Amino acid sequence: MRDPALAAVLSAIVPGVGQSYNGRVLAGILWLIVTPGLWIGTGGVLGWIAHVVSAYTAYAYARDHRART
């Protein structure tokens, strides 16, 4: 069983780790590359937004797909 709260916390700490926890490795790598780029490219403004979106998408996927396949 996937834990949505754990997926969100993992992705909030390091964007992409929550997606990898959910079994979505490619999405995790994408978030891991995009988020630091946004942090650096915008001076942190869009970095916060990317962090929040990453955590929410990890949470939502884990909530909607509770069983591991």
C-alpha cells in the first residue's frame, strides 16, 4: 500500500522522491531536474511553486492508486 502522506513528505523534502516512491521513476527524475532549474533560473520564486506542485502530485497519485502494481 502506498501512503499518500509519506509520498508528499518525501517529495517536499526532495522533489521527485515521492514520485519514485509511487513507482513513477521517470516523473521523479523529471521533477528532480526541473525543480532545481526553476530555483536557480528564477531566484527561488518558481522553485517554491515547483516544490509544492511536486508534493501535491505525489500525494494525489498515491491517494488515487493505493495498491502497488
